Amino acid sequence: MALRPVLQFPDKRLTVVAKPIASISDEIRSLASDMCEVMYDEPGIGLAATQVGEGVRLIVVDTEWKEEHGVKNPLILVNPELSEHEGEVLWKEGCLSVPEFEAEVKRAERVTMRALDLDGKEVEIRADGLQAVCFQHEVDHLDGILFIDRISRLKRSLYVAKRKKQLKREAEEGSSPAS
Ligand code: K1U
Ligand code: ZN
């Protein structure tokens, strides 16, 4: 089956606050599996259900996976919550929903993540470095927040202008007759 497409800025669905998952059904397990496929295919180190147009609190993360034939060990987290934040770090981030842009974002250096796994078991993960940043980035997606909402107004508006031009160019190319 075709992979689910990743929504891209400025799609309004990326701003929706996702709802908690009341029960872990086969539908949720199937969504988690689809999301892992998309994450490894892109490739990315994380993905939130919001990015594939599903308004539920589910994320997948794998900050260890590096190559096509490497070991895949995704963390699949239902109703994730960041319970503790410590320190501060500036991290250069990208996003599968914000094409062709990277920027430094101020994040907590260490976090504690609480969530359920797909068996409904509570998990607690203390994270630092890239994993801590990725957890914060993905939980932001569930709250309808993109990393470009956390940079300066000037940098954000420069990106928005660039993105508008990019979309205009794509629309023109798509509508022009083949030569
Ligand atoms: O949520 C997303 O859009 C995925 C995003 C997560 C993320 C990246 C950087 C910092 C915080 C969160 C990505 O995975 S962008 C792609 C990326 O960073 C990457 C891709 C392949 C190998 C290594 C990194
Ligand atoms: Zn993202």
C-alpha cells in the first residue's frame, strides 16, 4: 500500500491540537506501523500522527537509526507527556513538514517523557541530546506547534516568504503545458 503523505506547511491541519487516545485499538496499532514506515522512508528520526493528518496523540521516534540497512528500533509512544525539563540547549532542527529549512531552536537539555506503549504499559524515559530535542519537537506537533513558531519573527517571516515563492513556482510548473 502507498505510504501516507506527510503534510507540509502551511497546511492548517498541522496547527490542530491532537486528542488523547482513549483505547489502543487495532486502528491505532496500524497507524503506528504506517507512521514508522513513513519515518524510515523519508528518512526522519521522528514523526507525529498530526503530520499524517491524524489528530491523535501518538508519536514514533528513532534517533539511533542511521542507514537503510541499519537496525530499526522505533519508540512508539501513546499519549506522550514531558514531565520534567532541565537545562537549556540551542539545537539546529529540521522538520519533515517544513521543507528545505533548518534553524536553531532553544530547547530543554534533558527531559523525562511519560507515555504508554502499544500494550498499554506505562513507560518513563529520561532523555538528553538529540532524543530529548526530538521528544520536544514531536510533542509540539501534537500541540499544533511547528519549530518555526519557536524562532524569531524575522526568521519565520523570511521562511514563510521563501515557502510561498516555492509553492507558487510548483503551481506554475504543474499547470504549464509539457514542452
Ligand atoms: O517531526 C519531524 O518532522 C521529524 C524531524 C524530527 C527532528 C529533527 C531534528 C531535530 C528534532 C526533531 C526529522 O527527522 S527531520 C530529518 C532529520 O533530522 C534526520 C533525517 C535522517 C537522519 C538524521 C536526521
Ligand atoms: Zn517536525
